[in-house]
Amino acid sequence: GTTTTTTTSGTQASSSTTQRPSQSTTTTTHRHSHSSGSSSSAPPGAYSVPGSTRRQAQFYVTVPAGIRTGQEFPVIANGQQLMVRCPAGIRPGERIVVSAPRQQQAYMATVPHGVRSGEQFPVLVNNQQLMVTCPPGVRPGMQVRIMVPTNRNQRGGSSGGGSSGGGSSGGAAGGTTRSSSQSSGVGGGSGDDSSRSPFGNQMFEVNVPQGVRPGQAFALIANGQRVMVTCPPNARQGMKIRFQLPIKLSSDEIQSIKLNYQKDGWVRSLSTDLTFHWVRSSDQTTTAEAAPASSSSGDATDAAPPGSSSSSPPDDDATAATEPQQQTRWTFEEIAYVRELKKTTEATGSKEKPQYSVELVRAEKSSLTTVVPAINNGTSLAQELSRYAAMPFHQKEAWFRQQIAKLQVPWEDGHIKINVRRENLLEDSMEAIESIAESDMKKIFRFEFIGEPGVDAGGVAREWFQLVSDTVFNPDFALWSYSSINQMCMQVNPSSGIANDEHLRYFHFTGRLLGKALFDRQIVAGHLVRPLYKHILGWPLMIADLEQLDADTYSNLVKLKDLDDVEVCCLDFTVTEDHWGTATTVELKPDGANATVTNDNFDEYIQLQMRYRLLDRVKDQVKALLVGFYDVVPEALLSVFDFQELELLLCGLPEIDMDDWKQNTEYTGDFERRGANHKVTKWFWEIVEADFDEEHKARLLQFVTGTSGVPAQGFRALQGNDNNIRKFTINSIPETVSVFPKAHTCFNRIDLPLYDTKKKMKKFLTMAIQMEATGFDID
């Protein structure tokens, strides 16, 4: 008989004996970095639970007449022929259990008319054309079983056995299959890796011309090129055959592939090395309907990049995109940086340990790979990324989920069990998640709160993600601090290392937490500042992004450009940091304390301030966060989203109480006297309530307040950049000032033009919240 033993908790074992099978199986559950396994009484940690021991299925078969102990007899199990040895003590007619490997999948195909034993015929399986050899003794009209490997990591082609079925009277016989590119001789290629296109292959279908016999080659034009196709065996004239050609693109066609997000004046363009590079958009228009605008601080034109338009409306803390283009004076107003994460390997004994570094580079010099090795056989995703980046958010997300499904490890290949104590939630969770190998982060996780009954069918996981993210982003834990302009958003605390010696492990854990939440469609409690979303996506960072990190510094820096002589401020190339009451001076460049800021080096000073405040002061924390995030989600798959969409994916669409929103809204300008009864504000609320879905309502909140989040106390608790209550405010402006609504994120205020029709308002409001960008239309 078979004895199956399962060991749990490292100490207890349970066994069961099954009469008849002649195999023995032992399954042990291991804990990462610990010696014990997982059970309801197991200590905190992450436990790797293996799948089926040999990935086998079990079948009952009856021992045929005349078979004695030790003799072998053939059976068909799980779609394949197996030779089974009769166990000791088993007589003919008795049933035994047979285990069959799962690595192959069986399909049935009917032998076409005119095909004889030993001849090949084409079969389409899983959108792949295979050539099948007809087994001996099988005639036309009979069915044969085709074995196709289902290994997830296998690249194309197939091999295996075949057997006769249906009306066959003969025994099982071997058959062969192979990819159609080999048998048809297309283009002289065999379909192996050496002839693969980085963009994959394209399938074509053609009728065999008159007079062409099997084995003969004939010419045709496919995809604009002349190719020679060899007629497969047993294909006759007039029959349709399929063949594949590698997708070939010219340099111009490659460089025409772009990711255009309609934000910031930047697009990603594909290079011949099959990586995306940021380039400034050349099609930014300067007409009155060029782009929506918004602002929140004093001089909004400071945030306008080249190609955008600006004006000075009556309220001089706003930006508009309705005036002719003006020449910018300073380089820092045009420049953008992108964080570049580099990975190297360092040999440590017999193993190679990955090493990471991160720095800011000019946006034009950054690159993004378009290849995810585990997806589409490692071919470039550039064309798919370009196509889906231009689609609506729900279609982007659907595509993203399809790709994630390709990466997720099936349950039968094993899963991870996470045990934590509720009273020590954060530390237990960090230790557990950090103990998991990167290759296991794509497995299915199951969670258990120690000492609490219940099976995780999804509810426990949701609670874990909510509680852990809420705890880790709590400013009292000192890893994160509030944004300088929005108490709903969190930024990295530069002093985190002083408060917690293990802060980098916690940031790596937070990256994995966010990445796993995105991977598993879970929601986290913390909203991040915009620069961090841009770091995750590899988006350009500009001077305006400083505001969410340090509003006072940003305001002071942009005001300096209005001085005739900045030298009067007696500035040098240093910054002063206050770490828990201890002041330290950091030089922005060598000997910066002795370098005076002048009009000649003012641009250099601003750019060094940007580098330091956007990344350098929290470089180690951001690096750990990014590495943890990419342990779960490949960076290339994120490139279809913009930073606002990433927030919606991670934090979910908010549950908005429209009555609460309207009751806690203030009105200024022409709207002050009549408030919600004014014709224009009535149209506004009608559009928001009746025409906007949850996504568009969230985008409206992002446009006006800087985040999609709503305080737990409701809209009455919205705060401004001074930490005082700043309710959602609708202010009127003449339509001649701007045809688009403008937002002031520091004050939670939207400037609404006095439109003459509801239709016009809906058009420009919808465009504003969808095209909303940093730099020239948010400040």
C-alpha cells in the first residue's frame, strides 16, 4: 500500500494508509528562514506550502485478466499511455490506483481523408499549428490523441506521444508533433530562438497553389516581403495552410512607437535598442484650448515647461493655458529628472548577490525596457504598451490584469502561508514578508492571525493589507511624514534612520507590500505624494514637484528668479537639515559652503536643490522601496499608467458621499451669493452626480485636492497646506480668462469659468480632469 505523510509545525505528523497503490509520497511544509512548518499553532512567519508532490493525478484502473504479480500492462491515464506493473498480492479484476504526471495535455484530432499511416497532417492546438504523424493501423476518420506539453516556461513547439482512439481496433502507437514553422520551411527559419523577432511572430494563412505537391516550395508576398513556403506533407492544392513570419519593423517604424500620456509635455519614444526614452512632446499646442490649468501657490508661471502657455489672471496664484507661448528665462524651468535604478551582481562565495543603486538623470537619458522575460516568450511588449497607454483606464487595467495572470504562480505549484500576531502586527508582517524569496512573491498568499479561528478565503487578506498599510504609514512610526500641502498624502521621512535602525528593511517591506497589493488586487490605506508615484513609474520630475515635499522651500526658490541680483540673499550651496532637533549642514557640491549663489550659477543652484530634495536626501529609502516593489511587479507593465492612475490602482476608488461633498463646499466670486443655486454650480453638481462615474469623481478630487483620498471624517475635514481646514471651494472666473477649469491644490479650490451652456462645461471639465498634469497645470 501507499503511506502518505504530511509534516506540520516541525514537530507533529499525521499519516494515512491507502490500500493498493504502490507509490510512497512524503510532503513537508517549510518555513522561510525557520525550521518549522505552518499550522494554526505555528509561530509568526512565512511558510512555503508546496503543491502536489509530483504534480500527479490519480486514477483507478482494473487489472486485466491473465496478468500476474510483477507483470506490466498498458493503460491510458490522464491522456497518455502508461505501463503499469501489477503490485504484489493483486489479482486480475481488482482495482489499483495509478498516478499520472500532469505535465502534458491531451487533445483529440480526427485523421483527415487521404492520410495513411506514417504520413503527417496539420492540427491547430492553442493557436499553434502542429504537424502530427498518423500512427500505424489508424485510418482516415479515426481519432488520435495528441500530447501537448503544458509547462508554463516552455516556449513553443511541442513533442510527445500519440495514441489511436475512437474507432481504432489496434493498440496504442507512438506519434510525433512539431511546430509548423519547421515543417513548412517558412523563410528558411525553423522557429527557434535564433530566428525569433524581438516583436514576436505573425500568423498568415494561404491556399496551396494549383500544381504544388507536398514538399515543393512556392513563393508568395506576405507582410510586404517575398517568402518561400514549403508545402507540408499531405497538403493538397486548394487547401489552407498556416505559417508564421517574424515581425520586422524599420527604424522609422520602431521610433514611431510612443507612449503618449497627454501629461506634463513628455512622451516615451521607442529606440532601436527596444527601450523607451522620454522626449519632450513636440505637439503641445498654444491655442486657447491647449490644456487645462491649475495651481496652488504664488507664481504659477514658474511651473510652466516649454511648449505650454501661461497668463496672469486676476488671481495671481493661478496658471492658465490660454495665452501665447512666452520665453522661459531659466533652465530649471525646462529641466526634468528621472530616477534611474541600476542593478549589478556581486559575487559572495558561490552565490551572486544583486546590488542596486539609484540616482537622478536627465529625463532624456533615462530608459525603460520593454521586455518581461516571463511574458510573450520574452518578446518586446512595446507595441502593446503603446496601444494600451492611449486607452481608457478600465481597459488599461484589464490588460494589466491579463499580464499579471501570466506571472502568477498557480496554486498547485505551491503557495505561501503568513502567520502573524495581531498585537505585534507590523513587526511580524515585516519579518515574514522579508523572509520570502523574490521568486515566491508571485505565489498566492494566505494569511492567518494567530489564535483566531477562520479560513482565509479573501477576507483575512483584505484585513491584513488594510491594517498593515495603515500602521506602516502612521507618522508616529517615523518612517513616513505628511506632505507639506496635503495631510492625506505621505512622503518619506528623511530622519527615518534615526528613529529606526532597520528602516531600510521596512521600506523594502513597504515596497513589497504595495507591489503585492497591486499584484493581488488589494487596496492599501496610504496615499503617497506625487513624486513617489513618479519614482515608481520612472516619470519625469520637475521643479513643481518640490511643492508636495517642501512647500516653503519651493515657494522661496521660485521667487528667487524674480530678483535682479540673487547675490543679495547671501546664499551658498548648502542646505540645513534638522534631524530630531539636531541641525546638520549638507553641501550640494564639493566646497559648497564657500560657493556663493550668483546670477551666473543660479540655475546650477536650483538644479542641485532639485536633485537633493527630490531624491538624494532619501535615496536609500527610495531605493529600498523601489526594489521591493519590483520584486513583485515588473516595471515595464506599469508604463501604461500615469501617476494618478497608479494611485487609483493602489488606493482604490473612494466611496464618495455626494451629500456630504455638497454640504461641505464653499462658494466664492460670483457664486458666493447664490451658492449651489447658481446656474453654473447647478450644472457642475448635475454633471458630477449624473454623468461622472466613480473613476471620474476620483479624478476630479485628484485635480482639485491633489489626491483621490477623502478624510475619514468626511469633506468637512479637508485640510490645506497650512494644516488648517480648507473646504472644497468653487470659485468663479470669466471664461475669457480660461476656457478650462483651474485647480489650486493647496487650497482645495477649483476656478470654474462662467460657462453659458452645460454642454460646454461638461466638455472642458472632463478634459481638465483627464489631461491634468504637473508642471503647467497643477501647482
